[in-house]
Amino acid sequence: MAAHAESFQVRTRGKGTFEITGEVAGIVRRSGIQTGTVTVFVRHTSASLVIMENADPSARRDLEAFFDHLVPEDTPYFVHTYEGPDDMPSHIRMALTRTSEVIPIMDGQMALGTWQGIFLFEHRRAPHQREIVVSVVG
């Protein structure tokens, strides 16, 4: 069994979704693995990963609006607000989503569906630099 790992950085502009499918696909290609899995992991507690539609950006805007409604900022009973009113909401949004995704590899490519993309989901208002770790095994 072969294994390959790389990491890369994503600069966000604040809250929102940022597609990373191309970067992950490049790592899968460089690995040379034809059949196996790729695990994508974000090394942060206020950002997450989602596999989401990549054709129509309004689907991602709706997802972002839903999370803003589900976990609003300035919730009066949150205690963990050291870094501002978006501090605890960003941690809850991360906990409700995922910090890793596992995607099958077939014929040297990720077996994503036609409209699926991998996105970093930034939950903080301020821009951040996020680290993504990718592990390919096969």
C-alpha cells in the first residue's frame, strides 16, 4: 500500500466557502495512486470542510445564510467570546459540520459527483490563513 501526504494554505476573506477541489486533485495526481482514498483535513477549530454543489454559487450562499441563522453571533448566553462575538458561533458551526472528508479515488481521480466540490467553510468574519492537510492512500 502506498501513501502520500501534503499540506497547503488557504487565505480566506472572512466568512464564506472557498473551493479547494483543484488543489486536492493536484495532490491526488502527484501521489500517483490510482485506487484508494484521499482524506482532506482542516487544522482549525473555527473553520470546517463541506462537500457542496460547485455549479451554482447561490447554493453555498444559502448554506452560509442558514448557518448564520442557526448559530447567530452576539448570542447573550455565550461565555467564550475572548476573540469577539463570532468566536463561539464559529466553533459551534465547525462542530456541526466536519473537519475532514474522505473521498474515493478511482483511475487516479477523485470519484466526486458531477456537481460536487470540496470547500473550506470559513466561520470567522476576519480573513484567516487556514492549513489543509491531505493524505492519499492506496
